Amino acid sequence: MKRIAVTGGKGGTGKSTVATALAFELNKKHKVLLVDADADCPNDHLLLGIERKKIETVFQRIPKWDYNKCIGCGKCAKACNYNAIAMINKKPFFMPKQCNGCGACVYSCPVNAISWSKKETGVLFNGKKHNITLLSGELKTTEPFTELITNALNKKIEKMKKKHEFVIVDTAAGIHCNVINALEKADLVFAVTEPTPLGAHDLELILNVLEKLELDSKIVLNRAGIGKSSLIESIAEKYKKEIIARIPYSKKIMESYSKGIPVTHKSIEKIAGLFQ
């Protein structure tokens, strides 16, 4: 099984377009699991026209207080780096939306007045079309920590990977913990960018992260032709990375994207050719 990640420093560069198109192309000869790890805004199912079904609720542990034991010392509030606990009239007031479940409050309590409860933080879905199996995670509205969803997706991947020859992980944009969680076990990473100043800036950010993670990576230049390709070429040269494909800005690709039809193009075939 080969695990491929598709990522990019900024949103809107075409990560999901590339991930779904690559899954569709590889699926012609291989069993493919496509994982949408952009828990804030998953959209791979829309691009492939897949109807998702809920398979699992993701929970986060949160503390709960036994106020009969609590002595009002305030050590739990002092230990909380996320300001999820405030002391009001010598009683801890807990704000679960700000809690990340780190456990500092539990371990700091001198009288064992704090134990564990849980809250729903998101949902996992699956679906299938074009013979592609989709696994998708979605953060519950108002919940802040998407890495909990990517952790749950990683556990699910471990259970499903033996049935597939390729796992393609479509990450969120940026370089936060949820992206790093989605990237960490990848055999190869495609960094998708566009020939604009913003695209170049954020490509350098993600390549710097990938270098620190010691992950093998290549560049996919999307919307080639709309800006200055030299912006991307100079960064590719700096980091000694190959621009493996240049996907044009075309009406045909935009029409496929808007209709929920997998994009097909010789540039995608070239990417898939790395694994044939």
C-alpha cells in the first residue's frame, strides 16, 4: 500500500481537484481509498458526486467536576493554557468549547475532584462511486480542534489500508497541526500551488514544513498560464523539487469541476504514471 498526500499552503489552489482526479485515474488499475482530511470544509464527495453516509461519531474527552470534593483552590484554572476554566466565587466555571482535552486540570487537582467526560466533536463518513472508496471527516459546527478528526481518520485508514493499493489523503490548507497529522505517514506528498505571489509564498511555507518532516515531495502547478510560472520555478529550484505536472486553466476542467465530474487531463495521467 502506498500513501499519497495532496496538500498546499493556501486554500483554493486546487488540492481537492488534484486529489479526486488522481484517485479517479489510479482507480482504473488499482484499488483506491480517498481520504478527505479537510475537516473544516470537506468537499471531495461533491467533486465526485458521492453520497456520504455517517459511520462514526468522533468524541473528545473533557473534564467534569465533583463539586462536593472541590476545595476551590483554583489550580485547575491556572493549569489551563486555553482559558477554558475560570474561577467564579471560588468555583471552577468550565467552558467546554475552549477545551482541547489536554488533561492539565485533571492532573493538577490536589483532591481528585476532576474526572473525565466527553463531547461530540465531529463525524466520519464514507461513500463509494466510480469504484473509489471515500472516507471523509467533518468537524462539528463551533468546535475548534480539527486535529481530533484527522487523528480519527488516521485510525480508520490503518483498519482499511490492507484492502487498498493506494491511499490518497487530501489535507486541509495551511501548516497547522491537522495538516501535519494528515501528512505524517505519507510516502509521497504533492504540493499543489498556482503561479501567483500568494501561491508562491504559501508553497514555500509548505515545502519548508515538508523538509522538516523529511517527507518526499513534488510540486503540482495548477492553473498554469494565468500568472508568472517563474515564481514557482524559482522556489522549486531553491528546494530542489520537481514540478511534476502543469495543469492548465481551462474551460473544460472548470466545467467538470462545477458538475461534480472527475477531472481528466494528460497532466493528471502524468502524475499517475509515477506509480504505474
